[in-house]
Amino acid sequence: MRVVAIGGGTGLSTLLRGLRKHVAVPGQTTGSSLITDLAAVVTVTDDGGSSGRLRKDFKMLPPGDLRNCMVALSEEEDLLAQLFRHRFRSGGEMEGHNFGNLFVAALTEITGDFGHAIQLASKILATRGRIYPVTTANATLVARMDDGSLVRGETNISATKRRIVELMMEPPNAAPLPETIDAINRADLITIGPGSLYTSLITNLLVDGVAQALRNANGLRVYVCNLMTQANESLGLSASQHIQRIYDHAGGPIFDYAIINTAPVSPEMLLRYAAEGSLPIEPDIDRVEAMGVHCVVGNFLSEGDVLRHNPETVTGALLELGRLARSR
């Protein structure tokens, strides 16, 4: 099957680690190679950290989320993948920069094209899949908050104490990569999430033509619901309310299924997240189903230093949905 995964941040790279193991490799045929084509569509509005510094200094798009996806789709034990993950801990102006980000910046200067630089870096890492920035426009996020104020820039939006009411993009007509729209049109399975509701997921839907392509897509469209609420973006929102916020920005329904965790989070992890006011997302299954979205529920947790989705169990659920859809 052909799969498109849309998102950003650690959520998308976590999902890609699971999907990568099922991507067919030319010349090899195994029973687990169910994905013939995998494309990741990645947000490019980050303006903080190493990515933000490169964006300011080199007038380029932020490479951080794309670099994380490249590493996720490469062989994780490979030395090059370790190198791309490396962050400099000293060295004056080098401190805090990520090697993979610098590598993409160098390729962008050499080729004069950010999208081409991403494809070359992916080739060097031998990624099992294609990676596309959702747009090559130098776009900035603007959020309307619950007090009516406007906040510009992803870092400022994440730092504010107000609740986001509406997310916008400048310029409002940022063009998508043609390959992105083509991948969505051809996909058998399309995933959105997990990831920060506004700054990793909804931001992709603001790029001209992406939401329309998702509304009209023939492939099965699946929302992978976050595990926990997030300050500024989704505190107090249930699973159905997450979906409704996405629909409000997409101009209509774009999901056929939702993968929602119903397993309990450990008391230790609950206590850690409570310090940020973060709680497990309420799995209001009846309300989600009433929206016309079928739910796949179960234990999709992976607890470590932080709470993440288990890439294997999420991928298993996604591929089963894909198989069912193709058999109809």
C-alpha cells in the first residue's frame, strides 16, 4: 500500500520509526513489507532552537523536524544516523546546533533549493521513504488567542499563557509542493498525528490546497490522537474536541478513523505531567463516533523518560486498517 504520514515534531518521527520497518526494499521480498511507498509531509514553521537560528542566519526553512524524520526512516544503528542526531555541547556559536541541521543548511547553499537539499540528505541516509516539507514558502504562524490578541511565531505562540482560538499562516496562500498533493491523491492510507494540535498538525492544513486534497482523498484517512493534553494548545480538550479543532481549520471532515489510547497512564508519569497541567486526553468515543469517525481503541502507550506512542502497536493498527480498506 501507499502511505502518507502528515505532521511534525517528535510525534511524526515516532510514527515513522514504526512504519519504516514495513517498507519494501528493492530486491527484497518479505512478508512484513506491506508498504510500497511511504511519504512524510512535514511542517516547516519552527522558529526556535538550532532550526530557528539557521532560519534567521541563512534565510532558509527550518530543517529540524525534517531531519528528525530522515533519522527515523534510516537504519537507526547506522553511524550517519547517529551523526545527524548529534548536537554540539560547546564551541561558541556552534553550541546548541545540530549536525544534521548544519548539513542540510550546507546542501541548501550548494544546491540553492531547500527541497532538493532534503532529498539529497535523505538519499545519503538511505531513508526508507520520501520526505517533503509541506511548503517551501517562508511561512510564519499567527495565533488568535482567547483574549483576542494576536501572537506571531511558533516560539512565541508556545510561550504564551493564553489559549489558542484560531491559527493562521503568513502568507495565507503559501503553496504546497506538487509532490505533496500528488502523494495525498495517490495514497491508500493517510495519517495525521500524533503531534502538537496546532503547531505540528493544523499548521500543515493551512498550506494552500492541502486541506482540500485531504477532504477529497480516496485513501483511508486516520487521525492518531495524542496521549496527553498540552499547555496552550489543547489543555482540557477531549479526543472529539481535538478532531473538531482540526475540522474547523480544514474546512470540513477529513477523517475516517481515529486511533485513541484507552490504557491507563502510570501514577508516576501522571504526577510528572501534572506539573504542566497536562492530563490524559479523555477518550470520548461516543462523541467521536457521532462525528462519523470510527474509533480504534487500545493500549498504544510507551512509557520511558517521557510518554510516547508505541510505534509498533500504532503501526500494527494502521496497517490492519489499510489491509481492510484494500480488501473492500
